[in-house]
Amino acid sequence: TKYNIAMNIPYGPILVVEDVPNVLELLEVTLRFKGYPVVTARNGQEALEQINKEHPALIITDILMPKMDGYALAHAVRKDPRTRHIPIIFLSATYVTPEDKKFALSLGAVRFLEKPVDTEDFLLTIAEILTLGGSETIPVPMSEDEFYSGYRDRLEQKLRHKNTQIARTERLLQTLPSEQKPAFEALLKQAVSDRDQIQKELDQLNRIITGAGKETPL
């Protein structure tokens, strides 16, 4: 059956990859309510384990996640001949610039949806992709050098954006009345968490690029 992936696409489960529990639950409940079988993972590493076990019909993945993010997951899926034809939808609230989307689509994503997700659009997109099956053209997988170079550009740009966001929020907190501070303190905490995660991924990527171990997966 591994040679008939496209024919089997409508019948496998949908894999949802998301590290924020309430977002994962919302996506899972929305899909199950419409009758779709769903399996879940909290990062790219867990997703690859699920893909090996379940061979999903469709992968829906966030981009910013710990351990292995959505970009690295998509690259791994596209490199493997057994999984190359599985459609991928990216969801993101962080990676939403035209350059982010272009890189996502060059990795072979069939759609890119911004968070917060519009439920009707989300379900229509799922139905369209599953109905099309594997008929959409999947690009040739990127070379390792192309992937690492493009991936580093995205991480560096996002890191600059997060640092600017943090600086603006910190300045604002010095002047806000006390009743408004909690909401912006929560925003600052999330921005710092995102920044630290992006920096960690960038450090790991730079070690791979500069070292001899380019075969080491992210």
C-alpha cells in the first residue's frame, strides 16, 4: 500500500501538531465534530513518531514549537519518500510575513492559515484538500543547504521582530496605569518565551551549519 499513498489519502487520520493545549483541543474537537479521525502531537518529534505509526491523510501543524518546529517537521516529511505526498497545512500566529509564507509553501505546504483560525475556512480547507487527494503538485524536496539557509533567515528575522516587540512592551509598561499593566505583562511574558524558543532553535541550527553533523536532524 505504500505505493498508493495518494489513493489512500482520504482514509487516514488527520494529524494535528500544536504545543498550546487549548488550541490543540479546539482543533481536535472541531475536526472530530465533523467526523474526521484525529491523532495529535505536541511538537515535530512527536509528530514524526505518529506519522510512522498512523500514516495520516493530512498534517496540520503550528510552526513555533519546542524540540522540532513546523518548518523542520515539513522538511523531514518531504525528504522521506514514504511520507512525501502527505499534504501539510501550516497554522501560525507568529510566522505570518510574506517571506514566512513563501518559505512554508516552498517546503511543500498546500495551505498557510493564520491564527486565530476561522473555523468555517479551516473546515472548508480541510475538505478541499482531502477531496483533491494527492493531486496537488508537491515540490521537489529542498537540499539541506537550501533548507538550512532559508530556515536561518526566517529565525533571524523573527528574532529581530520579537526583540523589538519586547523592547516596545517594556517601555510601555513604565508608563501604563496599574490596572492596564497585567494584560501587557502577560503579553511580555509570552513574547519573551517565544523569543527564547526562537533563539534556542537558531543556536541549534547554527551548530548544525557550522559543525560537521549536517545529518543531525533538528
